[in-house]
Amino acid sequence: MDYQIILVLLAVGLIAGCLNTLAGGGSLLALPVMIFLGLPPNVANATNRVAIVLQNIFAVLGFKSKGVSVYPFNVWLGISAFFGSILGAFLAVDINEDVFNRILAFVIVGVVIYMAINPLKYFKKEENRNKKATLTSIIIFFFIGIYGGFIQAGVGYLMIMALTLVNGFSLVKTNSIKVFVALTYTSVALAIFIYYGIINWEFGIPLAIGQACGGWLASRWSVKLGDNWIRYFVMITASVFAIKLFFF
């Protein structure tokens, strides 16, 4: 494979790893880039999971090294999302190329609108881990697992919304739960895609190395420098990708 493609995948992986760990949206960049580099959409979707798994291993270790843990709450959500992901991954195995591109384009537009509005910006709630709130999150995360197993893109924002609105977790705790759950459900999705032989390892490995570095670095940052600039960059870039995916 051309070294220039490797460098592109490493760079995109680094950015995606940081974004996924701090909030979400990394796959909004990684997926279109792999499609534009020539991978069929279902292969790009499957290959992206190699990077997601490695990134989240390093992100989980990074949060652990900082003493951030929400055990056993994160385990219950991880188990729920694990079973949902099995359904989602099977839906993604043989999806039509044009259908996938249009779904991804609509997802990107939806996430960009969410990022622009930023509806949780002023939401404040005390942390709540009682039985009702925990059960509600477990049910929600089953469906998040279905979505994550299917396409992954933008799933971080769904998890942040659920953990903020239902349980009132701080951003640090939310991100630590998010990377653990993503590691759990993505592992089973990756196993399914490996079984069906739709992973391109030449693309997946450099992307994974970049995302692992991004996940490790971002999980250890106590302050997000230039957060607004990152958000604007993702919104503009993702919007361009969505237009190309839908119309071209």
C-alpha cells in the first residue's frame, strides 16, 4: 500500500481517537476517508472497528491510570450494549453500498446539527445511580449497542446524551463509561466482521495505531485545549463529506 495512504490513515486515526475519547465524531471522519480511498462502504464500516477496539483499550487504560472508574455501572451498560451490537453487526454485513452511503450522510448531518445546537450545554443534574435510573440506562444502551454495531458513527453523542440526561454524570465519568462500553460492544461486532471476512487489515492497522495514540493522549488530558476549534473543524469537514457521500 502507498505510504501516503498510510500517513493519511495515521493522521485521520489520531484525530478520530482524540475526538472519540473526548466526545465523539471520530468515525464521521474515518469512515468517509476510507470510502473515498476506495474501500466498499461495508468493508470501511467493518475495518473502522479495528481502530475503535484498539483506541478504546488505550483510552480505558488511560482513564484507569488517572483513577477514573464507574464500576460496576459501566459493566452493566457494557453487557447490554454487547447483546445489542450482535444484532447491529449482522445488519451491517451485506448492506447495499448506496444505502449505506446515504445512511451515513444522514447520520453525519444529524450529528453536525447536534454539535451546532449543543443541547446539553446548559443541562445540570445531580448524579443518579438508583435502580430506576440504572435500569433505564441499561435498556437505552441495548439500542445504542444495536446502532453502534451497525454503523458506529456518532454513537458517542448518543451515549453522552443518555448518561447526562438519565444519570447526570460529569463529563469525565461519562467519557470513562463511554470508552469502556464502546470497547465491549465493538469487540463482538469486530469478531462478527472478521468471521465474514470483510475487514481490510492494510487500512485497519495504520488507522488503529493512529486512534490508539489519540485515545491514550485524550484520555489523559485534564483540559481540552481549543475545544471549539475542534468542534468547528469536525462540523465543516463532516458536512463536506456528507454532501459528497449523498450526491456523488
